[in-house]
Amino acid sequence: MSTKWLISRIAILAFLWWVLAKGAYDSWQVGIPAILTAIYVDRRLFQSRTSHWSLGGFIVFGLLFLKLSVTSGIDVVWRTYHPRLPLNPAMVVYPLRLTSEVARNLFVGTVSLLPGTLSAELGTHSLVVHVLDIDRPFRQELKLIEDRVAAVFRHPGQLDDHMAGTD
């Protein structure tokens, strides 16, 4: 375990705890053991199978997630309150390029957390996604999210050069 790895994990998890606890100082009696447990689990379960994380990639990913959460949320609210309820839902197959299991899990979870999309089925080389409107540019958004997830792990083999076939 490198010092850089440990410091980056402590910084990320401490910041995350601070945000979730809304800056409450009395929460650290639970937060510190939770952070240490998360670091232990991260090291034991994932370190041997993944490449190093990129703090810059993580920050860019977080900003993109925040932006897409707000814009997608506004779009969903607009559609909900529009008199005609302009929905055109569909199940679509998105070919996955991510090769790492951890990166794929982050991608699938992110897609499910964003308003207007839901990960429905994960295949070997594809993800079935439920979208509220097939006419939205969701494929470009999914590709952008996938690219940002790959940058978090900064692994050159994280993305296949070609789009994989569907399952």
C-alpha cells in the first residue's frame, strides 16, 4: 500500500463523510471508523484487481454526474408537469466498452442514479437501459459517462477500441 494511495483514499472518503454528515463535528466518532473500514475493504477486495484511481478523473466524473443529475432532473420534472406528458419510453441496448468489472459497476450504478434512465439488464458486452424518451441524445450521454468512468481508473485497457456486440 503506497502512501499516495492511502492519502488519496482518506481525503476522498473524509470529504464524502463531511458532505454526507453536513459538516457535523460530532459525526466523526462514527465517520473515522467508517472511513478506516472502507479503506480496508477497498484494499482487500479491489486493489489487486484494479489499476490506480485518478483523483482528477474522479473530480471530473463527479462534476459531470452533478451536471447530468441537475439537467436530467429538470427534464424529468418538465415532462411530468407538461400538459401532454411528452414521454416516449423505450428499452435500448447500449454496447459496453468498459473491460474492468469495477468500472462497469460504477457505470451501471451511475446510469441508474441519473433521472430519466435506469439500468435494466447487464450483459457480457452490453447494458439494457430504460429511457423515458428515445428521442433524447441519451447515447451521447452514456458514452460521455462511460468515458469519464474510464478516466477515473485511468487504465489504458479500460475501454475497448471497438464497440462490443450486443448480448
